[in-house]
Amino acid sequence: MKRSFVFIFFFVLIFSCKENTNIKNDNNQIIENALSFKLGDSLIIFKIYSSGTGNIIYFNLHDDENTAVEAAENILNKITGKLIEIKASGERLISFNIDTSVYKFDPNRIFTPAGRKATLERYSKYTQQADSVVEKFALYITDTLLQNAGIIVALHNNTADNYSILSYAQGGKYASDAAQVHINPQLDPDNFFYVTQDDFYEKISKKGYNVLLQDNSKVTDDGSLSVYCGTKGIKYINIEAQKGHTQQQKAMILAIQDIISTKTVD
Ligand SMILES: [Zn+2]
């Protein structure tokens, strides 16, 4: 415990030292920052890169999905807006203690009460006290970190096994969550976009990518950021790519930059 405290202390120190580091790039100047949130006895760090004046926020919420971060970091000089990367334990799930109890949850299942209850129960146990801690964390993300986002672009990675655009096609496990699905059979089904608004669905499918439009009225309330954004009418795009598909994910990020910069999407 003591050792991890010392480690966290130095970790914070390193990030504090890096605050407002300016990296000169070809196109945009990139400003690097870090913010932290105390969750029970755990400290969660958010690394923030700001590039240009755009209000797009690229957001990496699962700490083990490094391809997504690598892809975005690689093209920071070509994107405008912010990239926010979570730094927790390096794993998908986040854990924290209250007194002697350990709680664990999936950070992309905490944005609704039903989602928080289900994820705490699935990975540890649900108590009102734990729920209130996790709710504050969720509110910090939506109302502070993402407060000024014109468009939220979530960056996720999957594995080759089960989850893909095909999960949303007819007969797929999540088919009822999708209002529309566009599949390009020439592309890897693990690389796809997930959007909450039909204007983005149209633009992305016209570019020939795999994409699905969430059915905002029927989608299962699993507490994910897409469900939250769908309910609130917030523009949300998830760029989902298979682990290791860095080049493909870079191209997908640039495709979104291109769509947004043409200003044909309101
Ligand atoms: Zn993820």
C-alpha cells in the first residue's frame, strides 16, 4: 500500500511537471496537460492534449486499449480539438476501496443509474455508498472533462473474437440496439463506427466504412457513454478498431476530421 502511494505520488509529480508542455508541430501547437480525480482511495489521471481551436474531444476511456491512443497520438498534428486519455491501472476495469471493501466497475457503464448498478454488481458488489462515488466520477467526466465538447469521439479497441459490426446486423447479439447498419464486406468487421445521429451515419456510410446508427429510443440501457449521449442529444461517434490495427484507426480518425471540417454536418 505504502509503495503504491509513493508510486502514485511520483506519477502525479511527473504529470504535474509536464503540465503546459508545448510541442511544436507542423500544423498545430499541441499543449499537454493532466487532471486527476480521487475515486475512493484511487487516483485516476486524465492526460489531455489540446491541438488547435476545434471543439471535438477524442476520448479514450479504457486504459488497456492502447492502439486507439497510439493512433490518435500519431496524428495529433492533423487533428483539431482535444485528446483525453485515461490513466488508471492499465486495465479495462477500474477498482477502488472504501474502508476494507474493494469495488470494481467498467468505466464505460457508469453514465446511468441502471448501468452503474449492473457493472458494480457484475465485477464486485453494489452499495449506495459505492454508487455515489462512481456517480461523482461519471459526472466529473460528463460535466467537467467533456463539458465543452461539440462532438465526442470515443476511441475503443476490440479483439478478433466476438464483438464487431456483425453484432449489430440482423440476427446479431445487439441487433435491437441499432436503427441502421452499413456493412462493407471488403473491410474487417472489427473496424467500425458507432454513431448516435443519422447525419453522421449518412456521411460515414457514404465514405464506405462499416457504421451503425444507435436506436436512441430502443437501445439497452447499459450505462455506456453512447446511451448517455443518445438520451441527451449529444453528438457522439465511437471509432472502434481491432487491437493492433493502428493504421486503420488512424485513417478512421482522419475520415471523421474530414467529415467535420467540411461543415456539412450541423
Ligand atoms: Zn473500450
